Amino acid sequence: MNPTDENVRESDESRESYREWLSGPESFLAAVARHEMAVGQILQVGAGGDVDLADAGAKLTIAATEDGFRVDGLKRGPGILRLGRYRLRLSHQNAPAVVILDPDAARSALAPRWYPYDPAYRFIVALEADAQKIALGSTRTQDRAAERVGWFSFTVDGRDCRVAATRLLEPGVPADSLQIFFRDRTSGRETYELGRYLDIEPFEGGRHVVDFNRAYNPACAYSPHYNCPVPPSENRLLIAIKAGEMTPR
């Protein structure tokens, strides 16, 4: 199998896995409510709690801390908890929150769709280091702390492009995480209006894989109960990236 065929196969498998996950109990489409917290605030969630889930069968006491949460007194980071038939997504993005997931809730009619895989949008490039602490806008009221790690340069249809590579500085984000938050000429037309995200993979020789066929929509494309970074102005591309995820059907 040649490299392009292998990339297409991996992309198809990833897309099918994502489609299945969206129909599952922890997907964006299962979110039914968001309860924001201040650092130091305590919230009881479950039967008879501040957030009353009468059929949860139990109750959890959740406290928001600077670096995560305490659940019934035990320290833990962002992630998902089980509470009866519910899931609680603990989110810490400079805006601590508990997102209620109800696997039995009516599912949205939204379904993902993608452009066909196009190898012209896959690049192996070096990172131009340029570290700087920044604040990314978000779909909630607070900015999100981040670091611009550097820049990636590439060419699409003969046009030179340059985008900032970013690492979110939040509890639960791995130290080696690297993402591109971007908008392009398809945004608001064929793709989600806010923009799209791309996780960057390391490659040999200190280079990285920038494969826009792996570009995906933020959770906000599927639910209003999430806090999503807004692409910075330097990542508003004047070309169309016809690769990756489109607006949901």
C-alpha cells in the first residue's frame, strides 16, 4: 500500500469511529445543560442537589479548584464521571464547568460530513519556533490561556500560507499538545462558521504532519453547551481549505 492509500485508509477509519462516537452516551450530542462555576465554588449534582437530577440515584459534591476539581473531597482533573444514567463532563478552560450528558436524551438530527481525502492538503513541515503567551477568545465570556509555540508555512495552489501553532495552557492538556485553530474561505459557507481545529502530529527529523484532511469542527458545531477557542486573527487564511470536516448535515 502506498503512503497516500494508507493515509486515506486511516482517515476513513477515523471518520467512521467519530461517527459512531457521536451516537454514543458521551458525545457532544448528549449534552443537555452546562453549569459554570467560579474557582472555589462547590456544586452538588444529583438527586436533591443544587443541580437536581432526580433519577440519578446518588449525589456528588464537586468543587472547582485552580488546577482542576475535587469530587467528594478527592482531587481529579477534567474528564467524565458516571452518575446513575448520566455522565458529568468536568471542563476546566479558564471557565470551570460541569456539562450534563444524558444518554437517553433525544438525539440531534445533525450528522458529520467531510470533504473527500485530498493529499494536496497534507504537509510535512518544520516548526518555526516563536514562543509567546497569548489569550485566545472563546465562545464563553472568558479568554483561554494559551501559548503560541511557533509557525508552520506551506503552499496551497501556489499561494504561500503561514499559521500559528498553539498549545492551550489549561489543566488536563498534555505538555506536547499542539493545535492549529483556523478559519479559511470555506468558513461560514461549506464549513463551520467559527472555524476548525487541527491536531498536529510529530514526524521524524523534528518535522510535523500538518494534514488538513484531519481538520475537525469544535464541539460548538454540535451543541451550545461547550466552551470553544476562537481562531486568532493570524490564522484567518485567505484561501479555501477544501479538506477535513464540513458543517454537519
